[in-house]
Amino acid sequence: MDRVSVELFCIQCNRETVHTVTYVHGRLHDIVCAVCGSETRVDKEAVTHPSDGWLHRILTKPERMTREMKEELTGFLLRLPGRVASKPFRLSKEILDHLRQDRRH
């Protein structure tokens, strides 16, 4: 089991706070806000059998970014600001597309 402290937006606190992210066997297990104790657990079934690639990509993003950083630090750092700025928009579009597809089926 690995634990990492990161700053994330807490919906309960309505602000960015320190959270403890727990990984079990390299997989995201839960996220707990250090201020209010709000806990988010990951559905093991969804992680084991994601319906499509977007959930898997979200859960493996830290690992992939670490690998990119190790392989080419300069390029990684140059591209990071643009990626950080555009990621919320790209991710929300993917999630909305996914939800629209679910409604059709």
C-alpha cells in the first residue's frame, strides 16, 4: 500500500485542500480529504473492467506522467503548462460524450 499527499479540490470544503491518495497494488484505492475527512473510494469492478478507455487513462495518468518525465524531462516540462491548461476541457468533453453514449444505449 502506498500513500501520497496531494492538493486537490474538495467538494465538501469547497476549496483546495491536502488529500491522501492511497494505492493498493499500484491501483487507486481511495482519496481522503485531510481537512473534512471526506472519502472517495474507487469502484473495484469499474477499475478492473472499465467500459472504455477514459477511466483507465484517468487512473493511470500519474504513472504515465512519471514515465514521460523520466524519459524526456525538458520536453515534458515545456509541454506541461499547455497540457495542464487544456486537460479539464478535454476530460469534460470525453465524459460528456461518454454519458451521451450511455443514454443512447
